[in-house]
Amino acid sequence: MSGVWGNNIKLSIFGESHGRAVGITIDGLPAGIELDLEYIESEMRRRAPGRNALSTQRQEKDSFEILSGFFNGRTTGTPICAVIWNSDQHSKDYSELKDLMRPGHGDYTGKVKYKGFNDYRGGGHFSARVTAPFVFAGAIAKQILRDKGIVVGAHIKAVGNIQEENFDSVNLSEDLLKELVKKEFPVIDDNKGTEMQNLIIQAKDELDSVGGIVETAVLNLPVGIGSPFFDSVESCLAHLLFSIPAVKGVEFGAGFDISKMRGSEANDEYYMDGDRVKTYTNNNGGILGGITSGMPMIFRTAFKPTASIARPQRTINITEGKEAELEIKGRHDPCIVHRAVPVVEAAAALTILDLMYNN
Amino acid sequence: MSGVWGNNIKLSIFGESHGRAVGITIDGLPAGIELDLEYIESEMRRRAPGRNALSTQRQEKDSFEILSGFFNGRTTGTPICAVIWNSDQHSKDYSELKDLMRPGHGDYTGKVKYKGFNDYRGGGHFSARVTAPFVFAGAIAKQILRDKGIVVGAHIKAVGNIQEENFDSVNLSEDLLKELVKKEFPVIDDNKGTEMQNLIIQAKDELDSVGGIVETAVLNLPVGIGSPFFDSVESCLAHLLFSIPAVKGVEFGAGFDISKMRGSEANDEYYMDGDRVKTYTNNNGGILGGITSGMPMIFRTAFKPTASIARPQRTINITEGKEAELEIKGRHDPCIVHRAVPVVEAAAALTILDLMYNN
Amino acid sequence: MSGVWGNNIKLSIFGESHGRAVGITIDGLPAGIELDLEYIESEMRRRAPGRNALSTQRQEKDSFEILSGFFNGRTTGTPICAVIWNSDQHSKDYSELKDLMRPGHGDYTGKVKYKGFNDYRGGGHFSARVTAPFVFAGAIAKQILRDKGIVVGAHIKAVGNIQEENFDSVNLSEDLLKELVKKEFPVIDDNKGTEMQNLIIQAKDELDSVGGIVETAVLNLPVGIGSPFFDSVESCLAHLLFSIPAVKGVEFGAGFDISKMRGSEANDEYYMDGDRVKTYTNNNGGILGGITSGMPMIFRTAFKPTASIARPQRTINITEGKEAELEIKGRHDPCIVHRAVPVVEAAAALTILDLMYNN
Amino acid sequence: MSGVWGNNIKLSIFGESHGRAVGITIDGLPAGIELDLEYIESEMRRRAPGRNALSTQRQEKDSFEILSGFFNGRTTGTPICAVIWNSDQHSKDYSELKDLMRPGHGDYTGKVKYKGFNDYRGGGHFSARVTAPFVFAGAIAKQILRDKGIVVGAHIKAVGNIQEENFDSVNLSEDLLKELVKKEFPVIDDNKGTEMQNLIIQAKDELDSVGGIVETAVLNLPVGIGSPFFDSVESCLAHLLFSIPAVKGVEFGAGFDISKMRGSEANDEYYMDGDRVKTYTNNNGGILGGITSGMPMIFRTAFKPTASIARPQRTINITEGKEAELEIKGRHDPCIVHRAVPVVEAAAALTILDLMYNN
């Protein structure tokens, strides 16, 4: 079992890549929220495939249909279910995947777990397509947070070996986050962005793929969200982030690098900025003792390169129990990092919203 | 709210550093398990303070008392509650902590969250002492897994800038893990271990502290544990790990480095080893699609340097709303990484056990 | 928040009476179960309106569409979402319900809870129509239990003052339960059934409604399902039953009458039937200490008369804050007890299945 | 698994009748609540045994020790664990219970569920003694509700066949509830109370036991607590009530009798009392659509007669698989209804508090 998440808002996710639809039910949202449908659509587009040479050519409009919990333009307070119908499916491309396990995918582990009954077409429930309804839910969460003055934003920190600088964790501006969300390829330094995109194209030309890192920030959080045990902000957010396909690492603030610091360097010393408590540095990424400190919340999420590559790969035929060679056909992203940005933002917004509703 | 975790086994944790006791209730364990009390005690000792110059001199024996769920040497199937009484408390050392917020600790965020009513002595519920009952629970989980042939082990991958090699993620031997658990300072390369310990002593002498990285492995896991959404092995394990005080990063398999690889390099290609499915590499750390693959499960956990250092630090007096200087008194660890090893192992064992009991 | 239930299987329910659809997501079902679609449809028909003079004339076919988790005729092990589209809606009938609160319904309490943003048409999410997807889920649960030899069945114990005998709680036969499920109006004594139906027609003619009692049994349960605290079989089942609209009472075994017995009478004494443990009586309804005893599980559920009646009623205009008179238009059931039978059975089957999957 | 309950406050209960202690951890209470320890003690005394001839002579003071979450007289906001040490145990009285299954108890079902490893002494975790920590938690909940003006109270509606009148569900006064709580044997009509007590003594003299019904009311609840699906007030409260040992029936408002009414009678018509919405009748017991209506919340809980009686009973020797005769020794209550009153009130208060903290 896996498809339900949350304490105060609950998500129930469903769907397979080549089934009838993917969708989500969101329970626990307040009544009376006027949903900004255009905004939700724009968030869906940020994740949608087929926009340019950097992404798969699968042409899904990713338009959602709300089935419940929405009346006269507003939330009713009862569960909202939204579905995204599947349409542009080339299921035949996947017929051999019944037997040949794609390296780096959940084909083999899913086959064993579900005793061979999982829907293998396009990865089924393991497909990144399941993140589409998750982005729908995240867009609503971001809208609610926005109305409270809380801003969520992210940039592509790295694609392969090409990195740009981290966010300024102390003086990060809302304006920067708002600019980033408008960019099709959200980086702080567009020159670096061009390099990253070139690397993606190059990998594609070489029938290969690349990974990367998304760095995310949340600004204007109140102090006091989260808990020491077991629902630290880091715990709850990492839980959601590691549900996103291809994520293999999550770090907060200085992250792994903080392990190399001395305490005297890592500790974020306090000062008063008028009557607000601030820290000179922000190595803890805005979270202390599992609880928000009021400083910018910062975290990084590592994505592996897309597992689907066109090169021949050594694998097994699970039905025959023999080794085999696989050439994956179909349309695939040479990199999913840029499409993952709104997914990561959704995880941040949903986690924060769920924790904010704690008594 | 924060103190409850789990689906099939549920942990409920409680206690403050300088209160009456810390403890845990474990619900959902099978009936009839003969608890290996000596083993549990030995695990508690691995975490206990006061053993050597590397740790705080607080002398807590960390002996537990089981209050329920245990009869005639075996689990009854009903909830097990165990407490660890607090004894060697120097609460006076902490009297000024009511006002002066220690940098790097949860003092300030806890103060705001709990409106000033939290038990500030020794960090209260934010204290790493709360991990003692967690290790108790983890020891039981490890014992149950051990009886199923599953082995959990860890080494100190890094202290500050001093690193040793990662585990061999493909051919990791049980023997190595079993050796590590016997070491007071568990490293693969004892020369590196000596360097690390020297660095800790040096930091202590400089009234400072150091952080580090723990790398953990789980061997002999069956294929098929975990779920794609939202309870991937990574999700559930990261959730627990990020509850451990001082953890700021978690990565699986190649982790952040996988983001620099090409897909053709990152993908773990399959082969048959007799009738067992294996992969030539293990960049995914034994988890694919959120589900165990049967390869060694590998993850790394980054710890920040101990926040309590004896050097003067800039802080605020929260009561007066003014800036202040703080010199932390009391007994503190110059490094908590070696004491954290059984805590991380406990998180791994409890997560795996909880997921294994899924229908 | 309310729409999620369960531990080992999780239900997430959504939808409004006059919205786009009602539906449910079921998470945690085993993979590979060949769904008996005809059986599920037949269960849906048992609940569906418009079949005869005893029910509302709303003509909903209640046919379901499975959106996920179902592939090649079998469950995949990932969440199953099913929707039942709304079609035959006379929303105009309900326009005055925006202001006039129907006595006995959730109109007023929902209005306050959801700050006036709930979908009031046909009761919205409070409508008994939401039980349609619940019956879908229950039919799957019953199918799985059936394959384990476990039989769920029910009869209409009472309509208004007309009662028939209780089940024989000691020697209840499977055959009787199987016969009952085939009846459009499931009673043991068809003469009593005729009286009940006449009473319903009479109430309808008088622009009024009647309530009743459903008695349900589950046979062939293994011993050992359920827990003492807090998940007794009674606890978990009552939780679901009291979610069904119009339920105001639940009792197990001898129920309220057991409070009048002496211990020497109420205690079910044991004997050996070959190597099976049985009791001479079954006042505890097959549950002792919250756990199934292997004797027939028996419980009764009290339904209030349909709140929607055509007679003029005194109420308030919530918008104006004034008293008013209401004549409810639209099509309504003079009695919902017979349509509730499969809903109650669904609650029993889902509870048992969820508890059976406990580790 | 069973020992954890709640969404916004979580209870984790543990302990066995003749083990080291029984206890509870309460998570999610607000910080800064000044606990009224005298009040909590007085509530514990209401449940405690050994007070008079009506109860078992086991002399447990039921004094609690708070281990965590309590500092300077106030809640800290972190989990509160309290234990009640076991002392006056006559475990030898129970030695034969290892083999002989007491009719009406959970001995047999627990034996099977826990594979013979349960602590059988005094019923172990099945003992009503486990309700002592539950009353501790309930007393805190009642104190918090009291500070919000919400009053919980109950009377013994029936012992055996002797009944007194129900509460006036429309005009129930706070004063009556406050008087009842002061009575050792809480009834509205003390003459009826004397009859009930005589019946209890008579049953005791006949080596037998009697059951009864507790009727409970909650006054001054805000409108809007609870949810339609799946967390109606009735659902959540019944869940807790059916965890209390010996409860076999729960009904709200007119309860089972509402099934005999016509809709025109059962529907509670509305009127305006100044600017407050009220109903002329209260057959729904203050709950409509699963949500509080602002009218008095009323429910009744049926208790079976104490299962432990001194008379010889037919049973089985589970070890030998043979029929046997049992004469239960030890000290037992001829009736537990009066001692159950604070337990039922605790269930009401905890349910209401948990639901009130919903976002």
C-alpha cells in the first residue's frame, strides 16, 4: 500500500501511464477557496511533456477535470478529486516491456512486488506521469500559501556536471523566485542554463540521458512549523520528495557539506533585526530542531538521469529467466530535471500546508 | 504533534532530557518473540554517553525498564513500553538556557512553537537523549530482522574532511558488517578511524565540534519491499532519519553523485546469477521504483557538527528581545557521529520491518 | 477532513450528489485478484434507486467506471479508482435548499461547518448517493472474503414497528444468507416482508417516511481478527457503520438487551465440537475482547426514517435568519432500509478485510 | 495492532493488569495548559476499584505518575506519558487461567490471536484496568473542554432491568451534569439508584453479575464538529466506546427507537431562539450529517454484565483441548457500570477534542 499521504490534508493518488487516467483526491482543504484555474493550468504546463526538444514528444495536454469538492468556483471543504485523462498513448511501444526489465526503472521490483499483475505499459503506476495530479494538488497548495504571503520557488542547480550557484540562503529575494517560475528552463544564470540545455541535447544525440539537482526555497514562513519527533519539516518533506520518481538524495541548508564544517562555523548565530529574530548565516536551511526558524527554507533534491535511454542495454527476460539485450523504443526525456521543478515545488507546498494545519 | 510513527508497527516516543524519563511504546510487534535482552543492552551501550574522551561525560547507563507487552521472556503481541530513567542530570547547567537561545539547536524554534512552555533543560524533547528509546526499539527490530537473515550495519564514512571509502555496494560482505558492529569506532579502515578520532579530540581542545557522515547497509533483503507512491523505501526511511537530531542530508546508492552520471552509466544493468536476478552495478542502492531490488541497500546520512560548543557565540536573549553572548557550559560531545551509528541503524531496521509487514 | 478510512486497505471517497461524479479509491488490495464485474454490478443494483415503488424514482444506473489499478481483468496491486457518473439530476428541485434547511438532514450543520460553500444540491457530499462507490468497494471486499469461504449477509430486521425474528446466532446457515442476497426485499419471513413493504407504501402515501433495522451476519470467520485497544472489531465496524447516512445505533450480539441479563446468562459457555471451540450461546455476537471468536458475527444497525418527506415542515431560512416553512420537492425514498442492506454489508466486509490484513 | 488512536491528538495505550504498569502517551495537546492534578485524581478515583461493596476489593489507588510533557505545572506541547503502577496483585488467583478460558472474556480469542504468548494474568491487556490511563487522558480532555465552556456528564440509565428516565435531550441543564459528577452512584433519581444498587448487591450475593446502560451528554458544543464521511462524530465516538471492555451497543439521540418513528416525528424541526438556531426536538442527539448541531449531544452505551462470576461455568481447557468446569476465584465487580461512567465520559471528551482540532 502506498497511495495515501498526509495528516491534515490527505492525498490519495491513483493511475497508470497507459490506463484510463491518472488522478488525485485531496481531502482536508478549507472550504471557500476560489481556485485559480489558470494558475493551476500554468503549473500543469510547466510539468507537461512535449513542449520542446528537451522533453519527450508524448503530447499530453495534461488538462485536468475536477470531479468533486468544487462548486461555484470554490472549494466546498469536501474531498476534491481531479483526473487527467490519458490520451496520446503508444502502448504498443511497450509490449516487450512485459518481459524485458528496463535497467534503472521499477519494472523488475514492481513485477516481483505485484506478482506479475502490475500494468507494465509505460511503467504503469511507476510512471512519472503520476506526478501530473501531484502537481495539480501542489498548485492548489501553492495558491493557498501565496494568499498567506508564502512563496515557493526553485531553480535547476545542476544538470550533469554543470552547476550554477546556490541560492543566497540569507538574503534570497521573492523577486528572484517569481522570475524563475516564469522561465521555461528556470536557472538563475541563463548562460549556465544554455550550457545545461546543450548538455541535454548532446546526451539525447548520444542516445543517452543526464540527471541534475533542483534547489528549492520557501520564503516568509512563520516560525514554529514542524515538530522534533517524528514529523520534522525535513522528515515530512523528504518523505514526499523521495516519492518522486528518480530522486536519490535530499539535503537541507548546507546539507552534506555541513558535515565538513566545525560547529563554530555551522551554527547560525542569532541577531535582532528590529524585533525580528534572524541568523547571520543559514546553514540549517531555515529549519532547527525540525521546526521552521523564519529564515529562508532551502533544500536540494538530486535526480538521477532518465532511466529510459535508446542505447542497447544488458538486461534479463523475466519470463524466461534469461539474460537479454534491450533497446528501449518510444519517446523519452533525455533529462527530466526541468520538468521536475514544479513537482518538487508541489512537494514543498503540500508539506508546508499539511504541517501548518497542525493544531 | 509529532511523536507517533509507522503503519504496521507504530512507535510512540516521549520524554525530555532532564525530566523523569525518556521512553517509547512499540505497537504491532508479533507475539512470541524471545527478546535478546543482552543484545538490546549492547545496542544501548553503543549509543550511551560517557564511554570515552570522544563523548560527553554525562554518565547515563541507559538501562531500560520494560513496563508492558513482555511476559515470560517473550513479546505478548500487545504494546511494549520501555522507559529509560534519567539520573545524572546537571539541570543547573542549563538555567540560563531559558533565555539564551543556543545557535544550531531547537531552542528558539521550540520556544516559539510551544509558546515558551517547553522544557528547556538540556534541550528537553529536542535532546538527542530521546534517541535512546529509539535505539531500544531499533534493537528489537534488528533482532527480528536478524532472525530472518537480514543484516543491518554501518560505518563512519566521514568525520569533518576525513573520509574513508564507501561500502562496496555490489559485493558487500556480511562479515564486514558484523565486524563493524563490534568496533567502538566503526570504520572500515582503522587508520582513517584514528585520523577521525584525532580530529574530534582536536576540535574538542579548540572548544569546537565536528560533523560527519554515516553510511549504512542492509543485506539479504527480499525483493519487493516498499511502494512507488507515497511509501517508497527511500520515503519511509528518510522520514525517520530526518527525525534524528542533527541530520541534514540523506542519499541512497550513488546519491547526489548520480546526478552527474549519464543514464548509460547510472542504470544498473541486470544479469542472472544462477536463478537470482542481480545488477552489475548498484548506483540505485538496492532500491528501484521505491522498492527493494535484492541488491545491498545502501544509504548515507549527513550529520552537522554538535551544536553545543564551549566557545562564546552571538545569540539573543529571547525574554529581553536583545542580543547577547553565550558560553555554553555543561558536558557535550565534540562529535556525535560515532554515537549516531546505532541510531541510524535503528531507523533502517524499523523502516524495513514496518514495510515488510505490509499486506 | 473525513474522506479517508482504513489501515491496511485505505478508502478515499469523494463526490457530491449533483456534481460530476461520486467515486472511491481503494488502496492496498492484493495484486492479481480477478474482479467479478458482474457480481459488483449486481451489488450496485441492490443499492440503486428507481427499481420499484419503494424507492426514489431517480433513475441512476449506478454503473461504475474503473479508472486505475485494474489491468487484464485483474487488480494490479496499485490503487483502484472507480467513479459513478451522475446523470439523472434535477438540480432545480433543490434550488431553495440553499436557504431552507431540511430537518433531519446535514444541511444546517454542513452549512456552518463549510461556511456556506458546500454543494447543497441534493445534499452534496452528505447525500446517500456517496454510498454507491462505497458499495463498489464493499463488493470487491465481499468477493475476496467469498474466496476465503467467508460469507456476509443481512436481512431487514424491522421497518417501523414491524419486526421479524433475529438471526439464529448459534446455528445460522450459509444457505439462508445466500438466499437473502437474492431477494429484492431481504427478509427471512416473506409475510413479515409484505407487511413491511405495505407500511412503506402507506408512509409514502401519507407523504411520510419510515426507518428500520438491518441485522447482518458474517460466517466462517477465523478466530483472532481484531484487537483489544483501540481497534476492536466492534470499534472498526461501528466507525464505518456510523458513516452511513441515517444510522443512529449499532449493537453486537445481544446488544442493548445484554445489559438486562445476568452474567450467568450472558456469558457464552464453551464446549468442544470435535476439535473446534464453540459456545452454547452467542450473546457476544462472535466477538470477545474485540476479537473474533469463530462463532457467527452478528450485529444490528438502526436507521432513522428518511429525512426528506413531502409534508410541510417548520424550518429556518439560514440566509435571512428567519423561521420558514419547507415543502421538500424532488423524488425521495419513503424508506431507505432495503437499499441500505448492501451498504451495511459493504461496511462489514471492508472492516473484516482491513483487519484480516493486520500483521 | 491496536494501541494507537486519534488524528489530532493521538493516544498510545499500554500495559497489562498484572504487569509492571498500565499507561498512556498523549500526543498533540497544546502547550501551556495548567493541569488540574486534583481534578485528574478525582476522576481517577471515580473509576478506581475498592471503594465500596459494589466493586472489586482490589485496592489500587490508581495514582498516576507523569513521566514527560509536563513542566512547571503545565503541558509542554510534547507527548505526555503517564503510568499507573500495579501493586495489589494477586497473580496466583489467576494461575489456572492459563488453561481455562473464562466465558465472556477475551481469554480464548486473545490466546489464539497472540498464539498463546499473551499475559493471561488478570486478563492482561484485555483487563478493564487498562481504562485507568484512558481516564487519565480523558480527565485532561475534559479539563480543556471545561475551559472552553463545554460540559460532559453522564448518568446510569439502567442496571439490569431497572431503568431511570433518559436525559431531557432538549432542555438538559449543566447543573444536573455537574451534580451527577459528584455522586458516587450517578443517577438522576436516587430512589432508582438505590434499587439499582440493591440489584447489584443481590447479584453479588448470588455469585452473579449485572450489566447496564450509561447515558452521556455533552453540552455547549459549537456547531460544525465532525464530518460526513468517514469521521462523523458518531463514527469517531463509537470507535472509542467499543474499545471499552464489555460495551456491546452504542446509540445516539433516540437511537434504536428512532427506527420506529415516522420521518415527520423523527425530524427535528428548526426554530430561531434569538439569533441561535435550535430544534424543537432532539431525536438526532445533537448530530446531523455526522456534525454537531449545537443541540445537546446525547448517546447511550450498553454494558454487558461482568464476565467474571463466581459460579461454576462450563468451559474448555485450551491446553488439553477438553471440556472443563471453571470456578473463577479472585475479586471481581458484580457490576462495572458505575465504574464505567468516567470511562465513557473520557471517550466523549477525547473524541470531541480530537475533532475540534481538525483544520
